[in-house]
Amino acid sequence: MEIRVENIQSLAAAAQKFVDEMGKNRVFAFYGKMGAGKTTFIKSICEALGVEDVVTSPTFAIVNEYVDGNGEPVYHFDFYRIKNLREACDIGCEEYFYSGYPCFIEWPELVEELLPEDTISVHVEVLENEARRITVA
């Protein structure tokens, strides 16, 4: 699936399309350069899921937990600052990944060995005029 985001005004509709297509998938690995918009898109996805908390990048905490509109957990990871797999294991990331609840992961390159086989890759690509192409596979 490919989602094109032309501008910030079209972000909510793009996030809703993503949520509508999630199906039973629960672990999503977001790839893209620094500043590509991974956090912004995940924030919009969380809003589409009914999260009312302020969604921020878990850069220092590594994982933020939110509650969706049904009272279920949603996990948002940012592995940018981890130095090795042990750090990821120490926070119990595998328990989160196999919890059955949505997990949105930034900088998954650093923990790929720990990701479930059925992890969905989401590539965020910067285009001209602030547009983004989001490829989900």
C-alpha cells in the first residue's frame, strides 16, 4: 500500500487510511531519514486510534505508552539512542512486540534481530513541497 501525504492538512486522512488497513497486524517498523516525519505520522495514527494523550517522540524514554479509544495500550518506540540490543532487551521490548497491542517503532534498524517475523515495514520518504510518500509492506 502507498499513501501520499501532500501537506499537513492531509495527514489526518492519511493516518486514518493507515489505521483502516492495519488489519490484525500489530508491529510496524518505521524507516526514514531524520526529519522525514515518522514521529508526526505516528502521532496522527495514534490520534486516529483515539489516543487523547499528547503523543511525543520517546527519544529519551525509548518507549511511550498511550491508551486508545477502546482503553487498550498503544506502544511507541524510538530506538535512535540505544547503543546495543541488550539495552532494548533490558526494557522488555520483546514483551511489548508480542503483546498483541499496536507497536509503532522508529529507528527499527537498530533492533531488527528482535522484531517479530510479521513486522510490517513502513517507509517514509520526503518528496518535493513537503509532501511525503509512505509505503507500507
